[in-house]
Amino acid sequence: MANCNTREAFRVFRCPRGACRPSVLWWMVGLLMICGASQARAVSVTTTAELVRAVALANAGGDNDIEVADGVYTLSQALWIGADGITVRGSSGNRDAVIIEGGGMYGSVPHGFEVAASGFTLENVTVRRVANHGIQVHGELDADGPVIRNVRIQDTFEQMLKVSYDADNPSVGSDNGLVEGCLFEYTNDYGPQWYIGGVDAHQAKGWIIRDNVFRRIRSPGGAVAEHAVHFWSDSQDTLVERNLIVNCDRGIGFGLGDRGHLRGVIRNNMIYHDDSDGFGDVGIGLESSPETQVYNNTIFMEHDYANAVEYRFTATTGVFIANNLTNRLIRERNEASAELHNNVTEAEGAWFVNPAEGDLHLQTAVESVVDQGISISGLTDDFDGESRPRGAAMDVGADEWAAGGVLAKRWFVSALMGLLGD
């Protein structure tokens, strides 16, 4: 208890106005009440049986901080999170070393985690090889505030992170989730079917998706895969920023058809798709998504789809699209409306450091891009978290150019891709 605030314990339990001297007993009671919770040790697990038991005890009101040692944990059923405030984290901090898996994409384990309570945190682990979702957040059970950080999700038969909902109860959903520093990928060039996606959320409010990598979320046949990041069915106020999306059929989507999305910001993302056969589609799509802001993204596509950004349907109004750098069109469809400013849609591969790896940092100070953007409220950094502007005005695209900064940015993306695993 060396880190406890003993002075605070003494102050809280002192006698009023010095009328008496606090006894050692009362001082100890204060010490335990003020400091006891903060000194509780996490439960450490080293086997699948211990992990399952620790989660069950946490659901029953026991210790809710679970540290998982390096190793492989093969589940026979999903881990159900039924109590508020549970944390599961890899103890070493190396997510590649803590593997929680099912029996394969065609196996009998549907999910890695089912989250039916609020305040769940999952950190520093890999979740893979399940028949439905790596993580399912039950928005219909009002599971709010999940934090998914430094997690690798691989090889799921359906969407990797699913936020479900009850269409008949629009007042309940999952609010204020955070997904950051994660990797979503298929280890083969394609997923197992078309009905796959990265983050797929319904009726979710106030979520943040940032600093993640999405790779190879693409269909092997039948139809286009779902998005790397998709919020729809009356979701609202989503922030999607600083993500790297490589070779996914569709990049970021707000809304689908008449199942829309309200407000939200999509900024500072890099999206790349090669020229391989398949179902390559739009980089950023807004469908029935009013009052949405899409700015300072870089999209470079080498497949045949004509549009980098689309905004669709009459419900899509009050949209702001600015400072985006693409090699394809930014296009209105189905009578949508938007305000467009300072977008560049004629990008060339030679402008970027390494498009094939998704590294869309500027290689040179392109005249039509550098200092050619408009100032936008809330835009203070770029894809790398570096400050904007660095010249006379904002640059167009996700990368803010800096003379002499190419090597550092090249190292940043190489390190990002390396740390986030092959």
C-alpha cells in the first residue's frame, strides 16, 4: 500500500474540529476504504479453463480485471461479458503473443467475446478463427462504452466487430465506443464469403474509430463485401480518423440505402486498393447520411470503380466534403446534395511514397496539393498526428507535407504495418 494516500485517509476520518483524537482503528478503516480498491491485484490466467472461470466470476461480481498471460486460448464457446466494468488484457502488452481463438471460420464457436454490459475493455490480444464475429457488442442490451485497444482480429466468417441492435427499440443502442490501434485482417487475400466486414455497427452513437489498420476485407465471389468501417441503421455522431485501409472492397460507409446515419466526421484516413480482380467499390460512401463531414482523406484506387467518394439519396443533405485527395471522382448520386471545397481528384501514383503498401504520404511537394486546402474547424493534425498547417495553408489529403519529413513518415508507416502484423 505504499502508493496509497495515507494523508487523505487520515483527513477523511479525523474527528471534527479536533474534538477528539482519531484512533488507530479509524485511521486503518479510512486507509482501507480510500486505498483498498486501487490496490486490488488483477486476476492472472494462464490456461483456457482459468480464463473462462475468471470471466464467469467477474460476471458474478468477483474481480473484474483479468490479465491473460502469453499463450493460445482455444475456446469451446464464446466468452460472455455480462457485468459492467470488466477488463480483459494481455499481460505482456504484445497482442501477437496472446491468442484467443475458436475452432475456425467454419467451426462451432460463434464469437470470441459477446459483450452484454457496459464499460468493457479488451486490450493487447488477438481474437481469431470464429464462425461469426470476433467481438459482438449487444447494443440491444444497452452495452455502452466498450474500449477495444491494440487488438488484432483475424479470420472471422462474418464481420469482425459487430454492434447489434433491436430495430423495434430505437431508444436503446451502444453509445460511446472506442476502437483504436487495432488490426482487422484476413490472412489470405480474400475473406471466406461476401458477408464480411471490419467494424459493422447499427444504432450506435458517439463511437470513435481511430488509428487502426484494415486489410484484405474483400469478397471471393457472389457480391461486394461490406465496409472496413460501417455505421448505419440510425447511428450518429461517429468519428472515423487516421485509419489505414488497404485492399478492402469498400472503405468507410455511413448509412446504407434508407437505413441512415446522422452527422459524424470522416477525416485523415488513407485508403488504397490495388488492381486485382474482385469487387473493388467506393472508398467512402454516404447513404442517407445528412450533416456529415468528409475532409482531408487520401484515396488511391487502381481497380475499375469510378468513384472515390459518393453521397447518395435525397436524405443526404447538409454534407461537407473538402480537402480530399483522390484519383477518382467525388460524385453525387440519387439526388443527394453536398457542399464541396478544394478537393483534388486527379492524383497520380508517383505523388506517393509507396501506394502498393497503402503508404499515401506525399513524396514531393505537389503544387496542386500543398497549401491548397481550406481551414476547417477541428482540423488540427494529419494522418500521423502531426500538426496542421505546416505552411501557408492546409494541405489537401491526409498527409500534411513537410520538407525533409518523407523518411520519417516512411518509417512511421513501415513501423505501423510491421507492428500491426503480417
